[in-house]
Amino acid sequence: MGSHVPHLHSLARYRFCFALPFTLLALLAATGCVHRRYAPRPAPPPQPAPIPPTRAEMKPLVPGQYVEQGVASWYGVPFHGHRTSNGEIYNMYELTAAHRTLPFDSVVRVTNLSNGKHAEVRINDRGPFVANRVIDLSLAAARALDMVGTGTSPVKIELLSGPSPQSGFFAVQVGAFSVRENAERLRARLLARYGTIAIEQYDSPTGILFRVRVGRLPSEEAARQMAEQLRVSDQLPGFVVRLDQ
């Protein structure tokens, strides 16, 4: 869900011939024109580039530590101008993306496997909640990957920096409802067998949604196992998601 220090330019020497009173003509004839040399002004001290607070705490990761492949999509209107899952205002002209499990402020390189183009984006939102998709890119990122027209593209995701993807808690999202009673009904159906079930309210651009999430598990792998159990035992396809609260 980047200052440059200016180069010194030496000032040119200026030659001036001054018209002086007649009584000094003899002196001018002997000495020639007056030469003035201007020393270059000292350069201003370099200004440090501003560092966003979220980026200052990022740590580089071992190359290849986290690599994922799948289908990317992109989103713009009507989400542009609305809040993302981490509380920011979504700007589709910035290089950001939505991912279901990577921590907020993770920076990833996304490579379009169809044409080799790539972009580095920051995770600031959750999604996509569509089967067989792994990341939802901003319009700016989709343009960088040349996939606006196609809408989707096979991609490789490489984690470059950010919090550890292994830390935190995970759950399985099994439904999102516009009517809270429907979410409560599903929760009641699953509560006896799965224990921890939360209903999260989400203010989407198209209206309020109530997301039903099962479990609070200490690893993504454990959440994947629960997702498989829900699929087989309860016929509920779900998405593994990171719990951000």
C-alpha cells in the first residue's frame, strides 16, 4: 500500500579602460588600461537532502532474500485522493503500491517480465484482493513498467529495504461485506472452530466494507496453512494478510 551541490564557475576577468581627465592622459599612455580581477564567490554550504521519516529507519536486506512472482495490476481513480491502509492520502502519480503481506514502507523493485522494464515502489496500501494477483501498482508505477494499457502483467518482486517481512502477525481474510450483519453471520459460523475472528471496518471509495479475518498467527506460513484449511473444510477461499494493528 532524493540535493546537488552546485559547481563553482570561475568568474571571467574583466578589462576596463577608464576615461580620465586630460591631465592623466600621459599617465595612461605609460601604464595602459586598468585591469581588475574579481575573485570567485565562495560556494554556499551543501544542504542535506530531506529524508522522509519512514525511509530513515529502513535497513538494506540481503539481495534475493525476498523474491516473489505473480501478476501485477494497477489502480487509480476512484482511489486517488482517498486514504491508503497506512493512513496516507493515495496519490496515483507517486511510485507506491499495495501488497497483502509486506510491511508498510517496504521498498521493492518490480520488474515487468514481459518487457524487462522495472520500477522501485514503496508499499503503503493493502491489496489486491483479487485471485492470482500479487501487487497493485500506482498509475506512475504502471507507466514505468509500460503496463497501463494491458491492465495486468507478470512481474517479479524483489524486496530492497524495509522492516523484516517475517516479523508481525498474519490472518486470513475470508470475506468483505457492505452490510455488517452479513459479516457478523460469517463470524458466528466460524467462531466455534477458529477462535480469533475479527471484523475490520474499511472506508473504501465505493462505501464502507466489513472485512472478516480469521486468526492471529505469528508467521505467514502458518496463515497459509490456515487458509488451506478454510478452503478445504469450509469452502472459503481467502487471502493471507498482514495484521497492521
